[in-house]
Amino acid sequence: MADKWFTVGKLVNTHGIRGEVKIWPQTDFPEVRFAKGNVLTLVDEEKGAPSFQVEIVSARLQKNVYIVKLKGYDNINDIEKYKGWTFKVSENDLVELPEHEYYYHQIIGCTVVTDEGVELGQVTEILSPGANDVWVVKGKDERGKSREVLLPVIDEVLLNVDVEAKAIKVKLLEGLI
């Protein structure tokens, strides 16, 4: 069994009386995660009840949620008790990303160093304000005071990302610090 699990959706409500559910997607690949025949793990993060696997029978997008039919759940009474539970996949089931694209969990915790060898700190958060992501780097300045640097994820700034070594090399543009 994999050590790391990643949330791909949350069961927010039932839909109709035939056991369909509304899932709020929390993945960049909902068409893969909620595809017919895909198996997900249903987890109760609040109460810690035992998790179990479910198979997708059908899914369709309606507004911002997916209406999903799960195998073996044909009545609202069968599925209603799982409202609020999350759907997860193991690290082994992650979708392979194209070159120079990364999952958030691969970037958070990486040490950021400038092209001049100055350590800025570690990536603690990733923001998605618009055109490009912004990595929040927390560290200390030359005097030992805490500082936060917001790095835009653009080619001019990112020189090298090594997720195995948890190291990122950047070129600071004027005005970033």
C-alpha cells in the first residue's frame, strides 16, 4: 500500500434517489479520475472510519461538480452516509506530467537558491492568482530576519527545478526582493 494519498474530490451531496452523488473535483485531471471503471479510495477524514475502494460506473459534469454513479450503490440510502468523505488516489496512481510540470507536493519543501548561490529559503505555498503560479518562499535575510519572497513561475526566473534533490535554482529579476 502506498504511503502518500492525494485528494481528488469530495462527496458533497447525493443526487436523486438512485444512488448518484455530487463530487466537488479537487484535481487537474477530473476526466481521468472520474472515468468509467476507475477505482478510487473513499476516506472519512473527520471520523477516521475505515477507508474502502469504489468503482466509477458513470460520471458527467454539471456546473462545477461531477454527478457520479458508483458500482454497488443503487439507492440514496446506501450512499447518503458517506456525505463529506473524500476520494483519494495513491502516489502510484498519479498521472504522469509533461516535462517541466510538477505536482504541488513535489515543489513544496524545495530549497530555493539564486544563480549567485544565495539561499532564499523553502517553498511553503503555491498561489494561483492568474496568468502564472507564484511560489511563496520563506527564509531569512542577511541579518537573520524572517522574509517571504514571492517568485513568479516563469521561464525568466526558474533556471532549474530538481524535485529529487528538492532544489530549485532561480534568477532574481529586479524588484523581486
